Amino acid sequence: MSFDFKVLTDEVAENDLFTDKTHEKSAETLFKVIKSTDKNITVGLEGAWGAGKSTVINMFNQKLQQDTESKTLFFLFDAWAHKDDPLRKIFLESFIEKINLDNSNSENLDKVHKEIVGKVKTIDITAHKTVSPLGKYLAFSAMVVPLGTVLIRTVKADSLGALSLSSSINWIYSFGLLLVVAPILVIIYWFFCGENQTPEQKIWGIVNKKNWDFFTKESTETIKQDITEQGEKTSIEFQKYFNEIIKVAFEKHNYKQVIIVIDNLDRVDSEQAKSVWSTLQTFFQSRSLSSNNTQSNKIIFVVPYDKEGFSAIWSKGNDSNHDVASSFLDKCFQVRVEVPQPISSGWLNYCEQCINQALIGWDTDKKVQIKEEYSRLLTSKNIIPTPRQIRSWVNQVGMNGYKWKDKVSAKALAIYSYERLHFSEKLFLKELLDSESSIYKMANGSDLVYEISGLLFGVSKERGTEILLHGMIEKCFEDIEKNKEVLKGIAEQHKAVFRLNWENIKGSIILKYNAFEDAEINNLTDYIISELGNYDIQEDLKTILNIWKKSSEKDWRLNQGWEYADTMRVLLDSLDDKDSATTWLSDFVKKLCTHVIKNIDTLDTDTVKELRKLIDLVESYNKPIDILQYTRLNKENWSKWLNVLKTVDLKFLEIFPNKTEFEQWSIELFNDPQTLNKDDFSLLISTLDVMDDTNYWLPVMEKMASMFENSAYHQRVLNINEIYHFTYLLLSKFGHQDLEKSIKSPMFLETIQQEDLNVIPSINYLLALVYEEQLIASKDAIRSEIKDYWSTTNDIKAKEVSEFLEENSDIALISRWARDENNKLAQQILIQLKEDRSVTSNSDDFRYIDEISDNMTDEDFLGVYIQSLCKNSSIEEVLDSFQEDPIIYAKCLELLLKFGTEHVREKLLFTIKNISTEIWKKDLRANKKLINLFEYDLNLDHKFSEAFTDWLEFSILNQDKHQNKVWNLFPIIERKILDKQNVYDKLKNIYFEQNSIHWSSESIPYVEKFWTDIDDIDEQYIIRKLNQWIDAKEWDQIAWLTKLLSNESLKSELLESRVETNLENEQNSAQIKQILENLLQKIVVDIVT
């Protein structure tokens, strides 16, 4: 396939090539309008640029030439072509030229032409050369050199003698020598005293600025003038010339009408257009000459124009001037003929004609694709092209196709050729670099854009892609934050190209973004890590880290919202060598702290927030900063610092005032009780919230303890609640024996009698903290109002207490205070907050739930409270206590097994399983507090089995008043006994051999199960045991043993006697007598005669 093409020129068409013949219709209309008028008029030919106005004018001219009824002078004047010439003059000259061209006899216009042309200037110049002064001097000195030579030769050498001061001078020789060196002397003289160069001669780079020319030029100028000298013509004078020319045209050349076309008036810029228009008014006004001509002669002005372009001349973007332009058009043109835009079908057919005419040898399918793409492109832009635009585009397509042959697609050729006509190379590249531009929408994909890039850069598609991406990447890096997504898309789609470009430009990018003023280094750091993390960027990260390391604390604008901590976190996480980097950052954060405190007068909340995040960051990397003490933080500045922290609700446990400075002003507050004030104690309360180092507060607590026990405290200002609030906080955080003692002292208790409890409610909480469960029962002189406050319930009081404790992070104290059976207010609050995490998050409360249950027996409350405690606290923290002394915590264990969560129960069952044998023995022989745990499914081992076996033996031999606790749970307990039969056999012998009764009748239901055979027991032991039981009236045990005896197996008169005596006792019930009757049958007594 050949890619030759024929250039379509912008010649005026002779025929209307459009299907609808819009140009021909406009030309016909213009012809008829002019033919029908007998007046001088100005006609406007309105149409868009390139719409074919020139074609219409050409067709109109053809119609004029074909009209034989009247001779017409048709003159076309291009205002755009002559915009820089004197328009009146060039118009008339061109007009005369046109008349002369159409007519051979033009002598009548020669005089007018000369007057219009103006003057001619002729200049004659003659020049000759002369010798310069230096040339004259050298010429004269050269002439005397031969004379000097002759004089020297006349002197004999012997007569000269030795050169010395005492010898006489040979004057002939000396004079001759002087003449010989005369030229040299002239040059030396000229070097120091000669003439300087003129400006025109300063072209030599010689030693100094002297004129060393041997010759000079002299010229003479002669001017000869052959003109009629006149000045610039006025509009009136030029109108006179125009009238004379028109008169000659009508009278001498027999023209019936003059058609003057002023073309391209709307193409010049607005200022030039106005100048042209005002100049041409001279000629437009000649349409009023009808009175001076015969009725059959007329002058017609035709002005083709684009309305938008013409309006722009007057509006300059000002809508108010748009009306001025319209009014101006109405005044200038008596009639306007329109040249319509071609409709879609019309211009598409014309486009096809142009393609077929220009693209010689091109494949038909490719030409169709090019036309269709052009149509789609213009449709998307809602544009109807003019014929000129179509021809320009086709020429561009042909040129590009000839250059690239079949290496590019028809679609790329069509779009590139169109866009390249509208954009300079620079602007076109800018469009290609903007992924939101119209080119991307038209291309409908990156591949076509890359192909177009190749066309723009004159390279292959692949190379064009690299070049374009290089530019796109650089452009995106101009604002990384804004273009992150674009860069991400490039990196994902073109990994290799992106990586190559990054390697090439990263040096300049890093250099460009190493500034801290606008967070450029922050954005670059974030981008490289988030988007280039899949590449090997360790060296890049080291480079960036070094930039950060070179910064000073003044460079970091913590109050600008640039999130340094977040950037540092991702940087540290991405580095292979984190340790050295985090060490540097930790040290740098210390410097930042110092810098911030140094500038505390200008401290703002944003700075504090970012500083807190940075401190937390280094702590997360196990590089916490040490506590920093600043002398700069005196009382005033420390107050400023705390106020800012309060505003942002942050704490800095790393920044303290200097300890010596703090002690000085904090202790001074207590020197004179009369000077105590609210503000100082408020400052101390705020300080305590962030500074929890006991060493800072010990001197303060000692000073306060001394003050409270001093009689001078009576002289204080009353009702300063902050004093007692602060005291409460100190004791809550640190505790202090002397301070607590001072509060319990009669002096203090007497002193606070004067306070108004409604104004200083903190006294209620302070005394509750100090006395704990003994507050209400205490015999100290505590105000009755305080005891009443806690011993009675009230919703308002409950809310006050809850709010105070929550504010001071002490709400967990409610559980402690509720252990006091008299503290009904605390118990009410605990019921209300039984599910509150802050109340049930203290693991230590596991050890006191037995006391809570003693005071608050409602099982619904206990179930919810213990469940919440299990969920919000760690049972593991108290397991050691439970393991060490389970007897003390037996009730707690029972409650937790009953109401606790599955997790807690599992932990407790394991703990109970590991209770030692000694502890089990101790508990079983004593109060058996652990025995109730058997109500739950315990998993026990040999330790309990051994302990229980020991108890069984112990209880046989010793009286155990609590044994029934065991017998009540024996069916469960028995399952935990190992080697039961051995145990029972051993105990059976002990049981019957023991000469006392210690097991209660409660044991019989279980004993009879594991002792079913007593044949191995000596009869005397059985008889003794029965005698004991009859005396003790243990009928159940007698009944059980009787069942085990064989008939007539016992031989004992004493036993028989006891049985008979009890049978005769009327007080015994029938059931007892039946038991005795059964036993009597087992007794055999020999009859003595």
C-alpha cells in the first residue's frame, strides 16, 4: 500500500462541493440582493471562519461576470494582508491597479496615482582616503634613516674609544644614531601622547586605546529629490481621491456598478480592526455619492465576517459591549447574507471527497477508519468543521501517514492530526500528561495515548511510552499528595518503565523534595514507602533518612498538621536497620521537647498533639525518652503548659518542671494558711494529674500533714474545696501515713467543723478514703453530717459521688466502701454501677466478694456484679492468693463457681485441684469452709483423697461438731476418694475398736453402703459398740448393725439386759422397740440353773 498524498490547497472553490449547495444558494442570494437595489449599500456576508465565505464571493463574482446587462468593476481588498500598511493609501493604490488591470487606457488616473504615492528620495555618496597624523610622522622619520646611516659610517671605530663617563662625546656618531632610530622614537611618542581611537575604530585588542591607523577616510553625501512634497493625507483628501477614481470608472470606463469586497476584516486583533474600520469609513461613506452620479451607477460594499470574531473586536470579554457590537453591525450593514455551517451529512461527504483526493494509494479500509474516527472525534466535541478545517486536517493526516506508513493505526493518525492542529507541541504534551484531558477520553485507553505520544516525539510507540511516562511521572511529582493515585496507576500498569524512570529521576526528585517548609519531604517519604514498597528501596530510604537527620528541631513545623509521627512510623517500619534510626529519632524528639518548652510563650494545641504522637512513637519502639526537667517551667510557665494540655486532653509524663524549682514554689504555698487560695490548689491538682513521681510530692504531703495538725490552720480562708480535693488525690495516688494520721487527728476533725459541706463536698470523700469501712462505726469525732451522708441512700448523693470518683479515676473505690455494712450510699451506687467496667475492673475485688455478699444478699445483683467482675478483671492476678490460702477465700471461691464465667470457673477448678493435702486436712479438721465447694463438679486428685481419709480416721477418734457438713455432701465427696475399699476396710477396724462414739447418725446412710460385712470384727467389739449406742440412744446405728448380724450370734447378758430394759421403757416409740426386738433376736444367752 502506497502512502503518497496530494496537498489540498486553500484555493477558492469555483463550484459548491457540498451536497446541500449552501454556498451556491448564498452566492445567488447575494447576487439578487445587489441586482435588485438601485442604491449604494453595504452588505454583510456572515459566516463562521472557514465556512466558505470566500467560496461564496468567488461564485458571486462569476455571476457578475456572466451578467451582460451591466458592466461591473469587482474589487477585492484583503484587510488582513495589508493590516500593517497605510490603509487609505494602499486601498486607493490597489483600487487604481485593479482599474488599470481591467482597462488598457488608464492615463486619467496617473496624476491621482502620483499624488497618492508621495515623494522619492535619491542619495549620492562620494568618499576618498588621506594619511593619518601617525602615518605622516612615520613617513618623515623613515626618510631620515638613510641620512643617519651615512653619518655613522663616516665615523671610524677607533675614534669612538671605550664607553665611559670621562670620555668625550662623538657628536656625529650620536646624531646619526638618533636619525636611524627615529621611527622607533615616533612609535614610543605615539604610545604615550598620540590620538585616541574613535568609537568606530575600537575593534582592535591592541595594547592601549591609541589610534594606530596609517590612513583615514573622508566622505561627502549629496541628496537629490524629485518629488511633490506633501504631508500625510487627511480622510477628506483621501475621500476626494476616491471620488475622482470612481468618477473615472463610471465616466471613462463605462462601469455601471462598483462592487468592493473588504475581506478578512474580522481576522486582525481588536485594536487593529478598529483602526482599519475607522479608516475604511472614508470609503463606506461614499455610498452617499448617489446624488453625484446618475441613477444607473451604484457602489456596493460587501464585507464578509464572522459574527463572534467581529463582536469580540468590540466586546473584549465584556457582555455589556456585545450589544454595542450588534448595534454597530446594524448601522454598518443595510442587509446581511448568511453562509450557513455545513450540516453533518454535507461535511462528511465533503470530507470523504477530500480524503479520496488527497490520500493517494491509501487502503480503502484505512481511509474509512480515518473518516469515521474524525467524525466520532468531532461529534464528541459537538463541532461541525468548516471546509478549510477539513482540508487542513486531511493534509495533516496525509503528511503523518506519509512519514509513518503503516507503523501507526488509523485512529492514532486521525486523533493526532486533529489535536496537533489545535495545540502547540508544548500544549499537546501538557494534554498528554493530564490523565483527565479530552485526549484520554477520546483515546478510550492508554495504548492509543502511548501511540499518539510516539507520533508527537517522532519515535516508536514503545519509546513514546517511555518518554511520556517520564514526563507524566515528573509532572505527578510536582504535587505528590495530589497525584498519588495517578502515580499508583502508572506504577501498576508499567512496572518496568516506572522503575526505570524512577531510577533516572529519583536523585533530582529527592533533591527537590528535601525541603521542610511545605512538608515536601513528608509527602515524598510517604509516597516512596506506600507506592514503591515492592521495589528494593532500602538505599532510597537511607538517603531520605539522612535528609531527616540533617534537619534541626526548628525545621519541624509541628503545628502545620503534617503528621510527622505517621511519616516517621512508616519510614522506621520500612527500614532494615531500625535500631539506629529509632535511637536518632528518640534523641531528636528530646530536642523537639526542649524547643517546644523554650518557645512556650507561643505554644499551641497542634504542636502539643504532634509532640505527643512523636513521644508515643519512640516509646512503641522501646526507645522511650527519659523524664525531662526544665528550669524554664517555673510556676507561671508550668501553668501555661498545663492549660494547653487540658485543652487537648493530653498528658505528658515525660516533661516536668525542675524538681528544685517545683519544691520551692509548691511548699511555699503552705507557709501561711491565711494565704491559701483556690488557684494555687487548682494548679497543684492539674500537676498531680500529669506528674505522678512520689518523690516530687513527699515534701508537699509532709508539709500538709504538719499544717493540718497546726492550730494556725484555724486561721485559713474557709470553704476552699480544692484543698481537700487535692489532699484526697494525694492519698488516693500515693498514700501517706503521716498525712492520713493528721486527717484523723482531733485538731483536723475539729477544724473542719467550721466548713460548709455543701460548698466543700470533697471532705466527704476524703474521710471515706481515710477511714474506709470504719467511717460510720468509728468513735472519732467525725461530723455527724458526714456519717449521715454515707449511711443513707439518696439518688442525688449517689450521682455526686459517682461523678467525683469518675472524674478522679477512683470509681473502683465504691466496691471497697460497700464492704462496710453501714455504708448504704456506697452499696446503692454499687448496685447502680454493677455492670460498669470502671467499677468492676479491679481484680483485687475478687478477694472481697464474700464481704459484698454478706451486705448485699440479693442473688440477682450478685450474679450480675460477679459476671461483670469476671469479664472486666483478670482472675489470674488473684489466683496466687487463692492458692496460698483457699480457706480464707473459700466463700469467694464458692461465689465465683456459682456466678462466675466459664473462664473463671476453669481457672478456679484448676486452683482447687492444686490445694495441698495439708490445707485440706486443716480445713476438714476445723470449720470445713472448703466443703461447700463440693456442690460444684470438682476435679480432685490424691491430695484431697489422702486428706479426706485422714479426716475419716480423725472423726472416728475425735469428736467433730461440724461433721454433718461432710455427711450431707458425702455422696459427692465419696466419688473423690481413691482406693475406697482399702480405706473402708482400714477404717472398719478402727471404727469398732474405738471405745467411743464420734460419728453422728447422719453417717449411717453412707456407712451402711461401704460396710456390708462385719464377720471379720471381733464379737466383743460389736457388743461394746451396741452397748454404747443403746446408752447413747443411737437407734439408727443399732438398726444398721443389727442387719449385719447373723441369727443368735451375740452372747452377752449385759447387752440383753440393756435391750430388755429399753423395751420396757414406755417412752420409747414402737419403731425403737422394733429395733430393739430385732437386736434381741440376735442375742443368745446361756440359761444358768
